[in-house]
Amino acid sequence: MKEKLQVLWRANSKAWVTRQFFIEWMNIVFGASVKKCLIDNGLPLKCVLLLDNAPAHPPDLEDDLLDQFKFIKIVYLPLNTTSTLQPMNQQLIDIAWQGVTKRTLNSAWRKLWPDVVLKREGFEGFEPIEEEIVSIGLSMGLEVDEADVADLIEEYAEELTTEELKELQKISHSGVMMELSSEEEVEPEEKLTSQEISDILGKWQEVSDFVEKSHPEKLSTGRASALFDDRCLIFFRNILKRRQKQTSFDRYLVKVSRSESQESEAKKARR
């Protein structure tokens, strides 16, 4: 019966796979089923069993294989790679639950317990959009819920009057003028040297690489790092790029000036 079902029913007080269970599974289930599959399909008896490092997978497992299954080669994954390679160790379930909104959980009871489901007034077509906005905000590391989105939509639901539109136009125009004037002013950050900016950017890259490599929550930390880089460090990167362009342009002007002076001296010498 075991061989036909290809399932082993075993019990363990800690729900662990022991070495004894695993060897029994290899010889009764895995080896027999693989050999049958290869023979039925006219394939050579070759097989690689890829295992992670676990107490039930000791290095000498091949010695416990029956002679008829010695064609199976066992290869072990490198140490400390389980959390990277196995999806469940990447906190996929936890990350997925973080994206579930309160309204979604509340709406799940609609058919079973409709009395506890909150009734939403207004156009229901906005609900998926609100949930999508909340999900995007949460994925960016922002603290936002459906109430905030609903208030924002309600605030801008009414049409603006002519006076309000004119006021918005004035505010927009004044904002543009302030931005243009600020660009013309000498920036206080110019006191920073290019070397200081390069050093701090290099340190941030080291921190970012370390977190990406060592932190278990790859997705959330990656988004947080990208958000910090975009909000904070892009400012200093632009300063460095602007200075590099200015340096290249200054060098070009010096080169042109030297070339012109050399030509002028050459003409004088000919005379």
C-alpha cells in the first residue's frame, strides 16, 4: 500500500522530519517513483536530488540509499541560503497581509454576517480605487488608511467656484516664481565640498547594500531605501553632477583659451 500511494504517514511530537523518516521516504517513495518515471520514458537512470541543510539531511545520505537507487546523486545547497531561496522564509504571507485593508476584512463578512459590514454611502465605484490608493501608499511605507482617502475625495468632490479657481492660479503662479528665484540664489549647500558629498553617498551605499543583504524583509526595506534615496540623497547627487558638469565646462574653456593664445603667439612669430 505504501508503494502505491507514494505517501508515508508518520507522527512526530514536534512535527519534524527526522533522518529515519527521510531515508525511508527516499527508498520507498522518491527512489522508486523516479526510477519508474525514467524507465517509462526511456531515459537514462540519472537523477539529482537537491536538498537544503537540515538535521534530517546529513552529508552521508547517499550511503543510506538502496543499491537499486545508487544512480541518485544528492547535492546540498550552500549554507544560510534557505531564507533567500524558500518563498515562505521571505515573509510573503506577512507582506501580503500588510497590504490587506480594513475595509477588505470588514467586507469579507458581507454574506456571512451582513449586520457588521459597514455601509458606504455614495458611488460604490470609488471603493476599489480607494483600496488601490491605500495599498500603493502602504507599499511606499506611508501611513495612510481608507478614511484619509475618503476624506480627500469628499473634499474635492464639489466643483470649485470661479473665485477659488482664480485663487489657485495665483498660488500656482507665485509658487513657480519663488522656485525660479530660489534657483538664481546662491545655495547654502554649496558650502559642502564635493569630497564630503561623495563620502556620504559612498557610506549610504554601504549601508544600503548591508541592509539588502542581511535584513529578512527584503521587499519593505528595499522600498524604504529607495524612498530615502529619492527623497533625501537625490538632492546631493544633483549637486555633485552639476559641479562635475561645471568642472568639465571650465576645463574646456581653459583649453580653448590656451589654444587661442598659442595661435596668436604663432602668428606674431611669423610676422
